Amino acid sequence: MIRRRDNPDGLPYRVYERKGVRTYSVGYKLPDGRWAFSYACPAGDVAQVAELRRKAIAESALIGCGTHSTGGTEDLLDAWFAWQDGLPVSSPYRRAESTLSENRREAKNLRQAFGHMPPDAVSKTDGYAYLDACEQAGRPSKGNKEIALLQLILEYGVRIGRISTNPLAGLRKLKTTTTRRYVTDADLDLVVEVGRAAGGTRHIVAMALRTAYLCVRRSVEVRGITRDAITPEGMVWADGKSKTKAAVLIEWTPELRETITEAVQVKRQHVAGSLYIFGNMRGQRYTKGGWKAVLDDLMRDCEQLAVDRKVAFERFSLQDCRPKGVSDKLSTGQQDTQDATGHTSDRMIRQVYDRRLVKKAAAVR
């Protein structure tokens, strides 16, 4: 057990320095008595003494978060994810599991580009170089998201004392064009028709797309919905982004009841469980990759049938069905759109999900 310091020196817990006649040393002592790191320099080199002291203080912040530091940005990434995983589900600082999964994928590119650099060595120039590379690679939106994550994690580094200022504060993102896809009734009807004819996994995905539209749900909510959500009153949906938000009951309509019944009755393998409504043929929840593969097959079949019939068709995803549901509810004047989505205000509804091609209004009276 480490006792209280005889002379308070302003250093963090477990960080100790020794000022000898010829040598200055500073390091972090672990609970088992070993040194996590130790640095030394000539005692007369004032500038280097100050730099090693600063470095020791910064790296101790990461070790205090459970990360054994090598001084690189990769350690700060690890510390941020460890902090997120350690937060209670009810914490306002904790991100949704679906968001964290996406963040971990984004962090892979950040590790390759910035992981070897000390966080305080990252500059705005480095950030802009990363964004320029993403734009040249045809992925400006992804680049913006990845840099936004790095900005957030660097700000966490400021919070724990790893760095003094956020080097990417004020960085301007790439300009992007947002595609506001509106799925037509004909597109959705064709997908349902093709899915039913194909059966199996494509049938399941087609019913999921239709359910996402009817219940105005997010993709993560539809892929993870279990059979205990089916009640006599309707479908009970938990919010896929926040565990603290109230659940949403989508009451039965003949079309919704028919869709759910059809999805549950799709014949699966004999070893399949009965937990997920839109689970795969083994009854398990679809992974993101598995879902994408089946959806691609379904959309390819729809495109071919559309060519044969000489009709228009544009492929769409599970994420496009929620905007269609919101837009159709607004078009028909339904007053429960905000309750259906679970949003606390209508700002997101108007700004993100409203894809109406024509908005109707009465003349001034």
C-alpha cells in the first residue's frame, strides 16, 4: 500500500519523481510495486525535465483509466472505449450499443492513421489531410464521421488530463450532398412480392422492410425485435438509441398483423429457436454483414424483375423505410408521428425523416 506523500509535489497518484545531483527521473508505480514506465534525463537539462514531467502526468491519466500507455493516440482510443463500456446503461454519457459498434469500426481507420502519434502531436493539418484522403477515396461522409469521433475522443483526453487542448477543435468537415431517398409504394410492393416468391431468408427480409415502414422503426430495432414484443394491443418497441426512453406501442392494423404473422410463420431450420421475429434460418439475430448479403440478393432480384416488366425500381435499405413511414403519416395528416418515432421533439422528424415529394397547405383565408 502506498502511503501519503510527505511533501505534496502536485504529481498524480502513483507518479513519483527523483531529483538527483546528476539525474532526474520520473515514473508510474503499479500496485504490485513494478514501474509501468520510468523516464530519466540529466538533472541540469531544465527543458527536458519539464517535458518528462509533463509526459508522465499525461500518461498516468491513461493508466488510471485502465490503459497501459505507450504515449500514442491508440491508447487514448482504447481508454475512451473502456470508459464507455464501464458506464452504466442509464448514464447520459453512454452511447447506444449500435453506435458503439459503428464507432469501433470507424476507429480501425483512425488507429492506422493516428494511432502511432502522441495525441498532442495531432494537428489540424493532419485532420485536413485525413479528410482530403477520404474525399479522394470517394468516402467524404465516412471521413466526416471518423474525424468527428476522433474530435470527441481527443476532448475526452482533455477531460482526463492526457492533453491540455483539443488539437482538432474547430476543424471544418467536408461538404457532402445528402440523398433524401423516398421509397415509393411500388418499390415496397415489388420487394414484398419478390420476397414472398423466393421464400426463406429473402421472405424474412422483405417482411422486415415492410414492418420498418409500418412501425416507423430504425434498422437496429427491427433486426433485434423479439417475439415477446407481440402483445394483444400491438407491437412494443424499445428505443434503439436510448434505454431510458419510454417504449412505443404501435397498435395493430390489419396490414401490420398480417405482416408479423407472415414473418413468424416463415419455415426455418429444425434447430432454429423462436426468439427473433426476423432472425435468420437458424433463429439467430442477423449480423450486419449477413443482413446486407441477403438484402443485396433480394434487391438484385427486384431489379431484374423490374427490367423484365419494364417498370421503374430503385433499390433501398432498411434505413430508408423509417423516413417513408414518417413521410406517409405526415402526408395523411396523422397526428401521432412524434409519439410513433419516440422523439421528444419534432425537429428530427421535420429535418431528417420528412421526405414528402409534395407538401400540401390551404390558401390564406
